[in-house]
Amino acid sequence: MSNTSDNNFQTSVLFTILLTALCAGLLTLLGVLLHFSNFIVVFGIIALAIISIYKPNYPLYLLALMLPFFGNNPGGKYSLMTVDMVLILILLRWFVPLIFKKKRRILTSCLDVWIGLFLFLTLLSLFQLRHDLWNAYLWSGTSLWFVYRIYTAYAVDFFWSIRLLLNLVIGILFYYYVLNNVEQEEQIKKIGFAALGGLIISIIAGILDFHKIIDLTFFRPLNPDIERFGYSRLMSLFWHSDWFMEYMLPIAPFFLLPLFLGSAKSKMKTLILAILILYSTIFTYQRAAWISFGVMVLAMIFLVKKTLFSRLARRRSIIIFLAAILFLSVFFAIILFANSNLRISLANRFSELFLFSDRTRIWDQGLSLWSKKPLFGVGAGNYYYYHRTTYQPDHPFYNFDKVTAHNTYLHILVERGVFALLAFLLLLLYSLKKSLKTFTRCQPNSLERTIAGGCAVALIIFIIYGLAQYMFYIRIVEIIFWFVLGLSAFTGTKCLEQKQMTAREKCCLAGFGAGAFILMLIFQPTAKDLFYWSEYSNPDVRFMASWFDPWDERTIECREEVLETRFVVFHPDTAQKPVRVDMLINGKVLASMPCRDKEPHEIAAFIPPQSKQPLHVKLLADRPFKGIEVYPETGVRAPFHCIVERDFRCRPLGLKGIGFSKWEDLNGIGFRWTNAPEAFCDVAVSSPVLALQLTASNPDLSANPLTVNIELSDSAGGTIAKRELTFANQQEIKTVRFNIPFPAVKTARLSIKVDRMFCPLDSGGNDSRILGIYVSEPLWEDKAGGK
């Protein structure tokens, strides 16, 4: 007996600690968001917090009302922050009193397993981004700015991964809030009235804006993606008509289903609402919305088919039904024939209803991305950057939509992997199954039955609409999703017997989690090929590049002799102290390049024939520098090494070779500097005698002559000839000749070694290059000359 009491006490203490920590985290997050909000928002949140002390449900009513007003991504400076501040306030109003209660009762449901599994697998997908997520925090400089950057992040921002995780955690907590607190009939009705108010305002405002009676562009900017189609769409308060539909259709069944059930108190008002929803749906020009609306109506008819058909069998009901159909037909006919442009554009869009070529192209690229990391995905929120890394400008996929996969299931598959998609599908299907079972077992006229039916139809809409759009891209749609899941679980606990997990099932679930973690460590330890590309530009050079950190590497298939790219260092003291950048291929340093400036440098490595493919390539400086020294806004981010060009080029060795700079003209002959202690290239032999002209410019030649060793070899590696030259002054141009057994040897390898390099900066010059010897292009002679 005492052991049981001790266990309960320990569990209670642990729960109190965890709940207190959660409240502290939410309160800190709320405080940071208030810090970056204007006075009106701060005053409103504080007032709402005071009101919630006496009226706990008021923040929830406000949230239901305000959703359409804050539905845009990224949503301006304060909108998304405001939605989450209200949501955090709702959670705090629930959690804080729980800390001080002696008897705590938190309801759980059959959906907990799939929700927890989905969250766990989302976390696993982010494990590969751990370095970059940590740097995202360090880059922001302070914790305040870090949180602000999360809440102003967009899908093309590397803070987006953290934002998605935070959204998911808050959404799951909101699900449990709904499950445990939305239970009184009067409370549910007030939530419905608030949501209905927001829905009606958004519909009417959208219709008036669509017909140019009012102008809502002051509230939301013009959308160039829509304007390029050449006609306007009904977008209401949203930046995109699709977002409006993703908000409206999932909540519509809760207000329309009573009309089908015959429980609507005001059938005429409900019918008018249905007409407004239909009208709005049509003129958004969204094919997915049209299909989802049709599926919604069919789903509601299927749910109440017995009641509906018995009601339609009555003469009065038939007359009302036919009158409604006639009214709608006449109404839309007048609108369409009064506006020929509207009629033509709508007809053209309807003809494209089942043409999915624009979607299949995006889905093809999504499947291609998924094939790169099939088990745990590329990381939640990392779709955009992985797309840009994988598909370069010359790739057909590069110009497609990079932000989302335009399919909820494919997007989850790409970002979080096959296991996360399976968990999400099981969550959806299990919730739908429970809602349908609850609908059939509840009392015919009960509120629980209406809610369960609304949840079932809403989930069907999420499933269907998710085939054409990524539903969690819009924050308010994600909030609606978790609210619907919470209502579904709540009605299930009221009307169905709850089955608890057995010890065997818990062991299997724990084993799956451990196995998934081990698989992740084996097959996907880190996203070494993750880069955040941006354009490097100076007056002469432009290219896409990214910072290379110690854990970063490129995986490149190279079947040629040379792999080359460009890099830039930004060390503040590079002019005084050279920075050496090494190119490591499969863990070995195959090329090095010293730098004395912040200009682009080309580095090339000779690939040994036996090298294992694909090549794992890294570029690291011999010493990093702290970004805060050059870029104060980067804070205490991990030290920088260098930025590296996105495009790695594979080529034969050829005359360009390795260790040479660009060609320059000197008295009509091409010359170039060697920029490495050893430079070599391949020379196509066209004559028996090869002549080269060389000159040195070291400032200390008179005191310390420069020794140059030149070797010529054939393709098999056999030495044809060797020369050693000594340069004692800067004015001297020496000519060296090689006799070659031509035409037996058609390609010769030329190697030039110098005993030391020099930089003109050290002798007061302006040239920051590190140079060796100045060598001419191959000069061919027909007859054998002297040495």
C-alpha cells in the first residue's frame, strides 16, 4: 500500500514539474511576442488575460471569431503572432490552475498514440538539421530575436523548420484543451456562433470585394500569382482564394449538417448560408474547392440518407427543394449572362476541372526529392531549401513551385518520411472511423451526434482537399484541424467505450520508436548536403553560393579527371595573414588554395582513377573566423569558414590544367601565372619540339634566386624530359625546349614546380594574388632545337 502511494506521489510531483516547465515556456513565449507587438495588441492581450480570469471561455470565442482576419501567410507583422498569443493564453488559462489542483484529471483518447507517433517522427526528421537549427538560434544573436524570427519566418526561411515544430506542439496542446474543456452544450454553441460570425463576415466581404463594391486590398496585398491568370478571384480577406476555401470548407459542415438532419432551428437562414458558401466556392475558381464542396454535400447526404429521403418524400419538402434548385439556377444564370467575361472565364476554368498536368509536374519533383531520403525525409520545413539544393537552374524542375508539394501527403512524405506519413494517415482514418461510429450510436437529436457528423465531414474535406494542397501551410487551417480532432475525440469519449492500450501494445510502440531512432542513426545521421543558397555578387562575378560548415559536404558523381568550383573567404585579416582553403575528397586533402583577398578563387582537384564514387566533397579553411567580427547581426553563430559555389564542374585536365591562373596577353603570346607550388596540364602534341617561355617576378630574386623544375611525361607516366631553371632577376625571359617523339606521343603532361610562392602585396603592390612563375602557352617548332 505504501509503495502505491509513493508511486502516485512521484507521478504527481513529476507531472507538476513538467506542467510548471510547460507553463513557464508558454509564458516566456507570450512575453517575447508581446515585446515585439504594438501597443494595441499588447493592451488587447492583457485585457483578454484579465477577462479570462473571470470568463475562461472568452479567449476561445475570440479565436473562433478572428480566424479569417488573420489567415494570411506570412500574415503581416502581427497577425500570426496575434493568433498564437490568443492560443497560448487559452492554454495557460487551462494549465496554470492545474498546477495547484490536488486532483487532476486529464482526458486522453484513442488518437493519442498516432498523435504522439507523428510528433516523434517529426522530431526525428529534424535530427539531421540539428547543426543548422542550432546555428539558426546563434545567428539571431539573442533569444528575443530568435523567437521573433521564428514568428516572421516564411517557407523560404530556414527558421521555418522550427516554426513548423512549434506549430505542431501548440496544435497538439490545443487538441488536448478541446478534449478536456469543450464539453458544455452552451459553450459549444457560443463557439459555433463566434465561428459563424467570422465565416459570414468573410463570405460577405469576399463577395462585395469580388464584384468591386468594396476594395479589400488595403487589408491584403494583390496577388501576382492570381493576376497573371487575367481575371480576378473571390479571395475575401485572404491573399489567395485557395486559402479562403481551406478555411471555409472544413467548418461549413458544422453549420450545414443540421439542415440535412432536420434539426436546424431556422431552415431558411441555413439555406441562405449554404447558397452563400456555394457562391463563394464557385467564384474562387479553385478546382479542388469545387470537388471538395461536391464531396461535402455527398458525404452529408450519405450520413443522413434515411432521414433526408423520408423528409423529401413529403410534398412540402419536395416543393421547397425544387424551389431552391430553381432559385439557384435562375440566380446564377442572371449573374453569368449579365457578365460575359465572368461566364467565359468560369467556363474555361471548369473545362480544366480534371486536367492535373500542372499538379503532376510538381508531384513528380516531390517524388524525386523523396527518393533522396525516403525513411525520415529531408526535414520538416526544409522542402524549399532541399529543392534548391537538388535542382540547379538548368534542371527542368528548378522553375516549378519550390515552396510546397501541393499535396499534403506528398509534402509530409518528402519532409518527414514514410513512417510519419503512415502515422498521419492512421491518425486521419482512425479519427474519421471514430466520428462515423459516434454519429451512428449517439441519440438522434443530440448535440454530440451533430458534432460527430460535422467532424466526419470536415475530416473528409481535409482528406480530399489535401490531395491538391498542403493543408498545414496556413496556420489557421492547422488550428481548425486540431480543433476538429479534439471535437472528434470528445464526442467519442461521450458516446463510445474507450479502449486502453495493453502492456503488449505499449511495448510494441516503444520498440517501434527505438527501431525508428536506430534506423535514423544508421541511414540518415545528418543532412551533410543541406545548404542555404544565396547569390554572391561583385561588379564582375555572380554565382549562387552557400557557407560551408565543418559538417557540410557535397555528394557529387564525377567521372572526369578534375573537379573544380569557386569559393570566397571573408576573414577580416586575410590581407595580413593568408587563409588556406583545402578541398577534401573522400576524407583526403586533394587541393589547397591560399588567399590574400575576399575575391572569388577557383580551386581544382585531380581525382585519382580509383576514387570511390560518388565523391564526398568538403571545403574548409585552415582557420575559421567569428561572423560577429564582420556581420554584427549574426551574433554568436558557429565560426565561418568560406562560402562555396553551388556548381561543381567536372572536366578533363586539358590545357587549362590545375594550378594555373587565367590567360593574359604579352607581346601577342598567351601567358599565365602558376598559383600553386606545383601546376600541371595536358598538352596536345602537334610538332616534335615544344618551346616554353618563362619569367619570374619575385621581389627578392637577386638575393634569393628562384628554382623552377619542369617535367614532361607521356600518357603512361614515363618521363620524356626534365629541366631545372634558376631565375636571378625580374627582367629575364628564359626559353626552354623539349624534343618529343612525335607522332608516337600525341598528348604530353607538363608539370611545373617552383621552390616558393610570392604575393605582390608584401612588396607594396596592389595585386593580392599568390603567384609562382609566369609561363607561356605551348610554342611549337618543326626542328629540334637546343636545350
